[in-house]
Amino acid sequence: MGEEGTEGTVHLLCLAASSGVPLFCRSSRGGAPARQQVGPWRSGSPKLEGLPFSVIGSLNGVHMFGQNLEVQLSSARTEDTTVVWKSFHDSITLIVLSSEAGTSELRLERLLQMVFGAMVLLVGLEELTNISNIERLKKELREALSGFAEAAGTNFASLVVSGRVVVATESWWRLGTPEAVLLPWLVGSLPPQAARDYPVYLPHGSPTVPHRLLTLTLLPGLELCLVCGPRPPLSQLDPQLLERWWQPMLDPLRACLPLGPRALPAGFPLHTDILGLLLLHLELKRCLFTVEPSGDKDPSPEQRRCVLRSFYTLVTAVHFPPEPGQQEDKAEDAAQQPQVPKACYLVSGTEEPGTGWRLVALQSGPRRLLLLLSAQSPVHGLRGLATRTLHALTPLL
Amino acid sequence: MATAALCGSRQSPEGLLGDSSPQEDEDCDPEDGDSDWGSYSSASSDYDDLEPEWLDSVQKNGELFYLELSEGEEESLLPEPPVVNHVRFSENEIIIEEDDYREGKKYEPKLKRFTKILKSKRLLPKRHNKKNSKDSGPVSILKHQSHQKTGVLVQQRYKDVSVCVNPKKLTVTKAKEQLKLLEVLVGVIHQTKWSWRRAGKQAGGERLVVHGLLPGGPAMKSGQVFIGDVLVAVNDVDVTSENIERVLSCIPGPMQVKLTFENAYAVKKEAAQPTQKKVQLNTEGDLVKLLWGEEVGGSEQKVLHTPHVVLYLTLELDSETSKEEQEILYHYPASDASQKLKSVRGIFLTLCDMLESVTGTRVTSSSLLLNGKQINVAYWKESDKLLLIGLPAEEVPLPQLRNMIEDVAQTLKFMYGSLDRAFCQAENAPRVDHFFELFFQRALLPARPHGGASPGAQQYEAASAVLLDGLPGVRWLPLPQEIKVELDTALSDLEAADFAELSEDYHDMRRLYTILGSSLFYKGYLTCSHLPKDDLIDVAVYCRHYGLLPLAAKQRVGQLVIWREVFPRCHCRPPTDSDPDAFQEPEGRYFLLIVGWRHFMSCVLLEAGGCASTAVGNPGPDCVYVDQVKTALHQLQAVDCRINEQLESSPSPCLSCADWFLAGSHEKLDCLTTSPILSKLQGSSKVATSPPCRRTLFGDYSLKTRKPSPSRSSGGPDDGGEGGEGGGPSPHTTPDTERKQREADGSEESGALLKVIKKKSALLNPFHVGNLKKDLSEKELEIYNAMKLTSGPENTLFHYVALETVQGIFITPTHEDVARLGGSVHPELIKNFHRCCLSIRAVFQQTLMEEKKKAGSVADHSDSTDSASAPNPVKEHGVLFECSPENWADQKKAPPVVAYWVVGRLFLCPKVQELYVCFHDSVTEIAIEMAFKLFFGLTL
């Protein structure tokens, strides 16, 4: 908590639940994802950076052993590492090992959910539940996930999206949580192209029937995404749509571009102490996120993101009731909780003034605001500042 | 009766020490000149003749756990026909001495046996000897003598006394009165027990315990009858209270009568022995029942069905002997629910082994889902052994479980030296079973034993245990200087051990033990300690585990003597070779002596070896040391009520009840129609819950338009109409006398009511602080501030916990404080506060761990500390909660809401301190300031 947390390692393992055959394995060290193939069956692989096969086998073994005895192993912790097991549809077991600072079970569980969502998105649920040909699936997954796991392996759910949704139709927003988060990730992770026609399964909406994800690059860094059925073909879409609908919009689109990492309209009044901001709308399931509200560089955006992310998992796992729709069983606890948490703050740094940072979270109706503030900000004013900021942001989300 | 000289009845004024007290007192202060020991004049003044009643409970290995409730408590505890009269439990067995008068039939066979034994009286000493040969008796300073005297030590169970009686002499005027013949004829005074008389049970009769001797009576003249003896037969006719009069009335004329008495000490033993075997079989829950009371019954089932387990496994398997379950060194309990957890031990072993090799750090915990219930398992690895404790997450949150396993490991090491010794030595198994039975009861039973009287205190105890049981400190009761000095002096005197039998000069030999330090608890609060911090915590954790602290708080203990060898961590550390000049602990052995008496409990740590003589074998408790501690406690009797007073009205920061801050429409009316006594000093901690004080606090503007009741005439303008700006001068002037009176007797009413008024007049806006202060004279303000922790005009403090880790103490409101506040929302708030603090503390613990790691790495590579990786330790963490009363009936209106902060603050330098406070949202508080106020002058 409050650590930079970049010097951790994350290992992500995917295994077929019944046979225990590893489907893929990804590791990231020090924030830089490392891709490698798993296991001795691939001859000639260099010294494995990741986990040895025996460890993977044991990790899966303990989980399976427990399952046979009707005991579900869900997580384990060492002094600096957290391991989370999760199986999906009795066919896929995902295991994640993370030694990043500030990791919590909640965060890893969500990560696994997203990873599984991504797998469904790319190869479909049916393929995953009825594994007939492991080697084929392995190959497919390997290909499909090559770029994807990097994003998933290091980023947390809804917090870090490389591409931001600027505007969308109502029906886009009605997509389920996994695909709504995953589709922009997917778009961001694919190599840049002028246009794409990409088959996707929607983990929530349509896990078995594939849809098509069409993307059109309107401007560099600005892409239009459509999810549609067998029609229309991309070739038809391209000239028609672009010229007819988007040509007149060129200027506003250009204006969108510089918003980029700040994610806020230019000139939006934001207190100078604010180093990072995350606004969640729990009902609309949208969020507004930035770690670069102003131009200053210290601490680095990665560090800020990390701190804010840790704080988010802390408040979500420990203090605030979980977001609706995340975990069905946990929602019940929240309902009968007579003591409702409304705000939360955290001060870090040594006793010397001006070191460290402050974090504050505020819940108001469906909105939840998290702020990362510099050390100058007085502790007793945190809540006031958060309240004012939330008020100012309300029209935006 | 009243005229009778009750020789030796130096009982405590309340007569609480029971039948055994005369002997005990004789033991503990034989040279006390203040009592008439006439009846003992012929008896030997040697200790060995007058053994303390706990002597027989000493175990083979020298350990002793002897507890005797005071008689008054026994009866109040068990108003029904008593089930438990005397409870003594050694660690693996609990001996219940059933009162013989309970069931007549039980008594009969015993008497028959007595007669049998009587006939073969000569056999008795042998049996006793056999027992002693293993034991070699308690070691006394007079070591050489103790063996020599074995013969004397063996006390005869029965004695025959011949007395001359002359029935002709008496004038039978009060023949109808009970037991008169016994008194006038024999000179023995026996009082029927109240409880027995009340119950009206006659069957079987009561044992004829000698409560007193009639001066000049035949019994006294004989010089052989002592108080506490039991008259069992007259001329070989068995007698009880039922038939004694009949038997005595048969004496026709002056004659010599043979009275058979059972020795006082033997009574105890005999009573204990027959039940011993039976009890050993079902020790389960006896101490638990004693501590938790009878309501345990229902929840026993619950505990049984809750999956919980403790396992001690070895990681090194002998592959040649492939015995089933060979890796399990210890397992408890054997219930079905825990069986499942036992069966998956393979998971734990694998995880422990594998994850450690992968990550390089030790496994701390894992979570399982068992029947849809989340079970947390905490790991504790030492060398190649693994200790596991599994408990449901619902009952025990993970951070608490982690603290608990550390506590368990520490306590077991304190008691047995190492986990291996605790778990792997067969003779310890029943003790460890008992240990974990207590442990799981504590963990799983919501109602904790405490304070008995009020459910509020009990609730508080249950709610706070989540946090407080895991703190590395002992709950401390700050006392005024003069009391503290008195306690310190008493302990210092004891520790000096340079007087009477404790001094080396007395017996002209090397002393057996050096007293390393002692600490004194009152009603479970630490009042005084001369122990180093680590020792203090070790001792306190041990006491907490065996429920001794709440026990002393709940009931007055008749007598508690605990003796055992211990292995304090700071003394039993292996010597470090790095620095030969460093202080080396002497290679001694350490013993813990705990003596409890009434609400006091004293823990003394003794060292054998070093400058005292070396301990040989398993020495039992030494009478001299026990007695000296006991004497020290008796001396403190005078301070008892003063400490209690302190406890009742602690001057520490006063608290508010959350319910007072709730706005409820019906309550508003109440508060307007009651007649208030006005006072400005609202900060009294003595504010109690009375209906009128549950009123609105802030921003209830509807109030302003109401007319105040005419009865509120004690001065001040009618502020009902003008309070709109909140700026009107406070209309109330407190009559000095009234305030003084309130201060003196803590009149709750005024405190509560005054708040009503003040709030109305001055606190319409909580941020308009000035109004009230303006009106207070400076002196008043001073008192007011001294008692208040929060800033602002209103006392908004709900609760606090302050931990000081250097001395190993923490302070938090007493049970009395919290019980006094009452309220309906408040208990919920307290519960939530502790839960939240546990989470906050988990963050702090993480920080502390990282700091430690950093400090370690800095020491290793002092040059490689780059500022980039300088971590930012979390130092403050706060959560704002809103709560509203449960079962809000009014559909039309939203329930009133009170918002409060739970803030934790961690101080790393100059010393590690932790502060947790809970206060109302109305005033901005700065944690550092509060901490300064709380920690100021917080020294043992």
C-alpha cells in the first residue's frame, strides 16, 4: 500500500481443469511483461523466466486435490505474494501469482475474471467448455492472447484502459461488464490498422455465437468501433460511413485528440493538489480516470496509477460495499450493513511535512470518487476538497 | 453464638474465603499478631503441618493451577442447587468438588467408605507417600527439611478426640434450636449454610464443619479440635447435621465420648479424589462453563458445527515408515466439521513447501471454501514443523486470525519452551487440548466472559476483543499518583525479597528464586508492572488465554494460585556469539507465579539459577513465595476501593454516546419538555442515558420555533425564538453549587440535560464554536478542556484506543464507561469501530513490516538507499461511517443519521505508537493533537 509497486512479478497460469494441461502462461516482471512458453513439451525453449513446470503442476494439484474433497482452495498469501485460484465452468482453471505491492485477493480475482472474459471474447465459450483438442485450443489461445495478456497481466480491470471511450451509443453501454472493459483493451492491443474486421464472442451477452468487431481509424489515435452481426461487410461500411457521417465531424474529432491522457475538458477547474483522479459511476458502470490532470511530472504517472490502484482495491475490498453486479454473494452483506461507509482517507509519508501523499475516497449516491493528492494538501481538508471535486465532476459523469 | 470466640475466623469481613480460610491465613501470615491463635497453641507451627489447600493440586511436573471462587461468588453465580462449589483445575483436569449436601445418596456411600478407611487408617499414609515420592513435595527454602519431615507432612485424615461431656450441666432452654446440643455439650459451633437452609433440603444432612469453638468448651479444652475439621462420628456413629442432635441427646449422663474428626485439609482431598476420575473424562467445557456461564449450552452446538481446526504437521516425512497420518503431530478437535479440514492438510503442506521455494517468503495464510463458507487458515512455520489454525472468515477476520496464531505460538512457547515440546510430548497432550478448547471458545463464542452484571459491558467485551486481543499490549488503568506510588511500593517490597523468610539470612542459605519482576492486575486491568515489556506481554497473553483477567473482573476470586515453569522469550533467547561483551542472560530457569485474591491478581516472574540456587527437577510452588505474594495482595486491600473508584469514574477522556447525536422527532419533544438543570460543563463523563438526552444535535431548525417549557426557568432568556443565528449569548449561568455537586457525585441527569440546552442555544451550527467558550470563565474552560479530547464545543468523542508499544500497554475506555453510555446505536458503533480498526491496523502492520524490512536492508547495504525507492509509510487512515437506528418504524421520514469517523494514526518515531479514535463528524479533528493529549503522561 502506498508503494511504487512496480517491482513485483505477476504470473498468470491457465490450465484445463480436467486434465491439468497448461494452456498458457504469462509472466511479467517489474511491470514489463515477458512472454514465454510453458513447460518442457516445447523443446529448445530458453531458461524459463517464469515458473517451473513442477510448480505449475503443484499449484494446480493442490486446487484439484481440494476440489475432489469438496474443499475449494481460493487464495493463499505469503509475506509478499498473493495467489488466487479460480475455475470457470469446470473446464478452465486460472491461477495468478502476484508479488506486486498492494495486491489484494479482490484485485486478482477481478483480473482472473477479465482474463477469462478475454478468452471467451476471442475463442468463444463453447470451445473453452468442451475441450476436445487441447493442442488446437492451446494454439488458438496462444495466438489470440499474445498481445492481450500483457494488458490484462499488468492492468487492473476498469482502471487502466489504454483507449478511452469518448462517446458511445446506448446499446454499447448496455454491453456487459466484461466485454465493455475488454473491447477497448482489445482495440488498444491490436496492431494499428486502418480498419479491422475481428470476430469476437461477447463473454456476457453472447459467449457462444461470435460477433464481428469492426474498427475504423478515423484519425491517428481515434478509432470507431462497432459490434455487429454478419452484416454489413467491412468493405461496404468503410466508404459509406466514413464520408457520410464522420466527414462533417472532423473538427470536433480533432478537438478530442488532445484530451488524451488528461481525460478532462480543457480548462476544467481542478484543484492543483490533485495528482490523480478516478470517478466511478456504479450504476452506469463508467469511469473517468486520469493521473495527469496537469502537466507536472513528479511522481511519474505510473507511480500515481499504482498508488491510486492500490487505494482503490483497499477501499473496495475493505471498506466500501462492493460494486453492484460484481459478486452476487457479497452484495448481500452490504445490504444488511447498518454502518455505511461514506468516505475514507489515507495519509502516507514520514513525519516530516511535505512527504508522501494523501488519498481520499468519497461515496455519494452511485458515484464514487477517488483522489490522489499531493502532500501539501491538509489532512483535515481532504473531504471538503473531494466533495467539491465530485460536485464539479457530476455533470461529466 | 455471637458471644462465642470464633477463634481463627479471621476471614475477610465478608466471610468470602470460605471454610478453608483459617488454614490459609495461618499459612500466609503466621507471625501476624493481630489474631488470636489460641486454639492452635498446641499445634505445631511448622508449615508442613498446615499445608495450603492447593498443595494437593500440584502436578507431577510441579505445575499448579488452583482456583477457588469465593463463597459469595459461588452462590451468586449458581443460585440454583449448586453444581460447582469449588473448582480447581490443573491444566489437564478440572476437579469439581461437589457439595455433599446436594445429594444425600452420594453422601452415604462416602461415609461408609470413610468408616472403612478409618478401620484401616494405617494404610493411608502409605498412599500419600507414594504420591509424594514422585512429587518430592513442594520445594521450600528449607529444602533439607522438607524431606526429613515427610512423615509429619503426611497428615492423618482422621483423628479421634476424647472429650468429657456432661449433659446434666446444661439447662435445656432452647432445645428447639438447631444444633444446640453440639454447641453446649461439645463446644463445637457449626453454622448451617445459608444456601442449604434456604433450599430447605434436609435429606442426608450437611457435613458438620467446625466453624468455631466455644470458649471453655470440651472441644477447645482438648486442644485437638480445629476450625475447619469435620465431625464425622460420635462413638463410631456416623453423624451429620441431620442426626447430630438425636445422637447427642442419647447421651444419658456425664461420660467420655469419642469424637471422630476429619482433618480440614483431608476433607478437601477426599472430596476431590472420588470425582477426579469422572471429571477427567469430561473436562470439556468446565473451565469454559465457569468463565462463560451457563448460556454456553446452546452455543456449544454451534461451536461444534463450525469448522475449526488446529494442526501441527511435520514437513519432513520419514519415507520408510509409511504410516497413515504420520505427518500429523497434533490435531484438535476431533469433530466432523474439522475432519474435512484435516483431510486437506496436503494442500497446506504443499503450499507451505512450494510457495516458500517460489517466492522466498513464508506462507502466512490461505482461504478455502467449505460448504459455501469461507475458511481462513493461518500458517506458522518453525524449522520443519508447521502449525495451522483454521477458522471461518465470518467469525474471525483474517487480520485477527494472523494475530491469533502468533499469540498461540508465543503462548505455547512461553509455556513449554518450544512448539515441539508442547505438541510432541505425550504428557502435554491433554493440556494442549485444554488450551485449544479455550482458544476456540474464545474465538467462536460471541458472548465473552466479562463484567457479568451488565449486558452492555459484555457486548463491549465481545466487540472489542476483535481488536484488543491482538494488540501487543496490556490493557492499562491509569491511576492517580498516590495510588500508583502505593502499588509500586508494594511490588517493590515484594521484589526486593529481603525480609522474613525471603531473605537469605533467614535460613542462612542461598535463595531459591530471584524475583525478576512482578505486575499487578486489578479486575483484569494492569495497574502496575515492574516487568520488562516482553515479559509483561508474555504473561498477559497467558492470562488472557486462560481467561484469568475477565475472571478477576467478574467475580472475586477466593484463591488463585498458578505456578509453572515458563520460557520467556527475552530470557530464553539463544546467546548471540557476535558480541562476547554483551550482557548474557544467566542460564537459569524461569517460573511464573500468579496469585489471585479477590479482584487483585499478581503475576511474579521468578528466576532460578543465576544468583539464586539452581532448580532441580520440577519444583512445585514454594509456600514462602506464594504466601509473600498473597500477603502483598492482602496489604493492598486498603487501596481496593480507591482503585475501584478510579475504575468507575475514570478521568480519562470523557465519551459521548452516539444516540445523543441522533435526531429523532419524538425525542425532540422529550428534550423540550424535561426540566433541565443547566450547566456549562457538559464534558462530564458521567453522562448517562436517560431518554431526554437522546436528542437532536445539529441543524434541527424546527426546534427553534418551539417554545421551551416553562420549567426551564433556571436562568437565561428564552432562546427558543432567537437562536436562529446561533449567535445569541449563551443564556445559562451555572450556579456554582450545582456544578460542584455534579462534579462530586456525577449526577447524570444534569450532564445530559445540560447538553440539551446547550445544543439548542449554541450549537445550531457546529462550526460556530465561539459562543460557548465566550461564556466560560477561563478556569472553567481549563477543566472543560482537560476532560475533553476533541476540539470544538461539543464532546464528540465516541471511543478510543491508544497503544504504546515501548511499555506494552494500551488504554481504552473501561467497561464501566461504555456500559454507562448505553444507547441502542452506540453498541453497534463500538462494534464497527473495532472491526474497522482491525482493518486499519492491518494496513499499519504492513507498513511496519516494510519499515522493518527497509531498516534491515539499510543496515546491510548502507550505501544503496536510493531516494527513488524510499517508501511512503502509511501513517494515517480514516473512514467515515453513517449509521441510523435499526428498525426505524416511521415510513414517512427518513431515519436520522449520525456520521462518525474512525481514524487510525501510526507514529513511527520516536517510538511506535498507535492511536484509534472514533468521533462525530461535526468537528474536524487533527489526529496528532488527539494523540498528544492521550499519550501525554502515559507511563507505567
